[in-house]
Amino acid sequence: MPGAPFHADGYMLIHCLWVVGKSKGKGLSTALLDACVADAKKQRLKGVAMVTSEKVWLSGRRVLDKHGFECVDTAAVDLLP
């Protein structure tokens, strides 16, 4: 996928997953992730992939860990100029 921060052939790439404010705590992250996984299965992909960060505007890894995702790689990269 052009412009993607990494390559994961055969996987759906989640660019952004963001639930904020009053919407938090209502199961919306779960619903969004479930929809992505269902769509990936429908397209016969291997799964879904997402870049996380605890330092910048990306979603943190906790939300994916909580839903059974596993970390397959890490990188010490500064994502901001």
C-alpha cells in the first residue's frame, strides 16, 4: 500500500483507530476491530496489521493486546520530524 509505514503482504492495514471523549468505554474499539477482522476474513486475507505508539497520536498497543492481537515486530523510530 503506497504511503504505508510498513509492508504486510496479505494483511489489512488499519491506518487509524480512534475513539475519544464521551464515546470511550462504550465498546466502540471492539466493534471497529471486529469489523476490520470480519472484513479481512471476507477478503480472505491473513489478518489485520496496525502500527501503535504510546508517544504520539497513534493508538496504543494496549487496545490491541486487550483484543488478542500480538506484537510481531518493534522499531525504535521517531515518527515525528
